[in-house]
Amino acid sequence: MDILQVLGRKDFFRPFFKDMRTWASWFTFLKTVFALPIGEEERELMRLATGLEAPPKEASREVYVIAGRRSGKSSITAVLAVYLSLFINWRPHLAPGETPLVLIVATDKEQAGIIKRYCEGILSLTPTLKAQVARVVVESITLRNGVSIVVKACNFRSLRGYTLIAAICEESAFWRYETGAANQDKEVITALRPSLATLPGSMLVSISTPYSRAGVMYEAFKNSFGRAGGPLVWKAATRTMNPTIDPQVIAQAQADDPQAAAAEWGAEFRADLSQFIEPEVIDAAVVAGRYALPYDPDRHYSGFVDVSGGRGDSFTAALSHFDKVKDKVVLDLVYERCPPFNPQAVAQEVCERLKDYKTFKAESDLYSADWASVTFKACGVELSQTAQAKSEIYLELLPLLNSGQVELLDSKRLQSQLKGLERRARSGGRDVVDSFFKGSHDDVANACAGSIVAAFKESRATHRKGRVFFPSRPPAEPSIADQRANPVPCADPKKFGPGRKEGKIFVTESPKKKSHDETVKADVSRWRKPPPFEED
């Protein structure tokens, strides 16, 4: 019994669809997936959605569905999952004791549970289907034929070892795609494919609203859309698949944010999003085996602190210096304290780390400026707010990395966060750089970027005629012997009164200690008067 026959029977799936006409586009999709006969009117939709001139001659083993929001994706994948579980006999292909699964994989189990609940709804529609259910628990549905429908989070380590009838990848365009991610989408798909290999007719279905032009979904679209003989790629807008959606809702979304609306409702991959830094560039900047550098009195360090309140984000700090010989900015130290923590105690600890490197000034982001500056000042460190937004710091870091002018520490956390940054184009030419996923963190990357950019800027600001002068190290004052050997001309010798050598003075003591700027600009006429001496 093919899937269309099951859909039309009242004792099976027919009660799930209130109006069969509104699901016509999805029925065309199912005909294309299972290589069933397609009418002339349906061929036009098939050509538009797949880019193929002729329908496939065999059922597809891999299917990638790119569709807009509220188009019915979860409902149709639940129908597909229940059909493959109940209406195909897998027993001849199984070993004794082998349990076949339909695996629903999503970013987390709660999201995967959406399709599972649709499956429960389908199985509860008719007495015939209810009789096929043996047990329902939080994460699985076990059927009387031995097949289980199971939800899993997308962890490539925990998806191995199963025998799969189908693997349904829910909202896979939003899985982590950057190199070095804990569960990269490519690794998850790679882990699923062997589990599908032993059952003829098993199926990998990856279904999602499109997002960035990166990752498995975009690669499948780029490589397989409109090409016969490979994975089937189906791409269609919301209104194409679900004509019941109010067009005014879509029109309002397009007016508010055209780029977002094109992805959410039009099923177009976003052109305004891209990976900020190429993974190869980051890998080339990392010095393998270097986790921190010790303090060197001949170096001037620039510090940056990303302050946190101790709950959601990490409290991070970084130190960098400019190496004149290599003409590079070198990252020396990365500090991170993950929540939860006492922010007052961590601030004191960060100050001690900074003072270990004789760094008594640092910059910070805009978080709790008053509290942070007061707390750091009490610990002997002057903390000033940077005038730049986080995106501006990242944008200044990019050319330094691309030109090979940065040496990074061998920190997996730092590398992962840098590779997870995403660039978004905004109106007015101002790009926004932030973490790819909402809720993910870039605290370590932010502190390191701020420190590196500050060190580079200071190195350029202090270049004078080919020499580098660090203002935090004032030149040594001349000794008393040098001052006596080279007396300084006096601006007004008469003010010293009679009995003094006209036009000359010398200093017997160092002037009163002043700040560096005052020392550099001081007028010798303001120095302490020398004691009287006898004339020749």
C-alpha cells in the first residue's frame, strides 16, 4: 500500500487532514519522494520546487526540504514517520533481536518532541491506528510491530549503533555548522548515514526553514538542486505549500525586514549572513602548544575585560603585546570564569592577573560601567570603557587575522567562538558581527579581540620616525652629575637674585615626582632653585 492510498483511507490518515485540497502541494512532494505517478498540473510544481525536468524514477534515499515557516513541515514529516513505521514490512531485513527505529533529531529533545507529538496525534485518530501502539513514553513511541519512533538531540556521539528506518533532521539549517563546533551538522549527518545503510528503502529526511548560506542544508541545495540521480532537494515558499496563510502577515514581515522575510516565508537562503572569519585563517594564526606566555618586563601589555554579572555569561580578560621584531600582535593571556560565580571576587582575581603583568590600565565593554570601574579601581587597576561597539572591534580584528599579523594562543574555546561568529549586513553599510546562535557565547573571543586591537592601535600610535616609544615608560631622569656637567640655560637668571652665576643653574635634587605628561612638558625654570654658592 503506497503512501497516497494510506492518506486517502478514513481508518488511517484521512482524519488528520481537515481540508485535503490545502495539502495538495505536499501530496505532490510525497509523490516525488516515492516516485509515484504525477499529473501534468503537478509537474509544474515539481519542476519549480526541485529544478528537475522529469520526476525521479526511483524512491529517494536522501531528501532535503527547504520550506518557509508555517508551511506544514512538521506535520508532513510526522505522516512520513508513521507511514514508514507501520506500513512497510522491515522484518525480512532484520537480524533476530534487532530493533529498527525512526529517529527524529533536532537541536534539542524539546524541539524533536514537536514531531513526536504529531506522530502521537496521528496514531490516536482511529481505532485501527490506536491498536498498533504498544507504549508511549516521554522520548519514544513503541509500536506492536517492534518499530520505535524516538527523539534525540543532535549529538553525533549518541546517534551511532542504531538500525534506522528513517532519520528525520528537524530545522537542520540552524544546527551548528562552523568548524570546531561540538556537534557540527556535517558530523551528525555522517553519523546517521551508516545506520540507514542496511535497510533497503530507508530514508534520510532533512527539513528546515533556510538560514545562512553555510552548512549541510545549503551545501545540499548548492550541489544537488536541479540535478537528477542524487539527493532530492525540494525548495518552496510558505504560500506555495500552505495557501491558508494570510498574505497580509507575509507582506508585513517583508516591510519590517525584507531579508528575514525572504528566508522565513520565501524559503530563500539569507544573503546578508556569512561566516565572519574563515576557519583556515584562525587555524593559521594559532601557535600550537602555546597556552600562555610569561611576563616579560621589556613588553608593554594591553588588556581588555569582558565583565559579567555571574549568571549567563563568562567573565573574561585577555592581554596582548605588539612584537616589533615579528611585526605582529601576540596574545599572551586568556582568562575565563564560567558562571555561576561571585562577580566581586572574580573582578579581584582578574585585577591580580593584570598586575602580574604590570598592567594597571585596561579597557572593558559597556557592561555595568560604574560598578566595574569602581571595583577595579579599588583593586589598583584603572578600567575605562571602550568607545567601540563589539562589532566594530571584530571588524578591526578581521584584517589583522587575514594578513597574518596575529598570533593566537592554543585555546579550543577561543577558536570555537571565533569560528562561530557571523556577519550580518545592515542598512547604511554597517555590519553586525555576533555569535551565529542566539544564546551562544563569544565572551572569550570578545576579550581577546579587544586586547589584540588595543595592542595594535597603541603600537601604531606610538611610532615616531621609525622608533617606538611607549608612554607608560618615561625616560630616566638625568643624574645630578650629568646635570652639573651639562647645566641647563635659565630662562630668567635675574630671578635668582645677586650672588648667582648669571645665565646658568644646576639641580642638586631631582624635581618633585610628577605624572609622566607633566615630566615630559615640565619647564626647567620651575625646578627647585639651587643653593647659593660663592663667586670666583
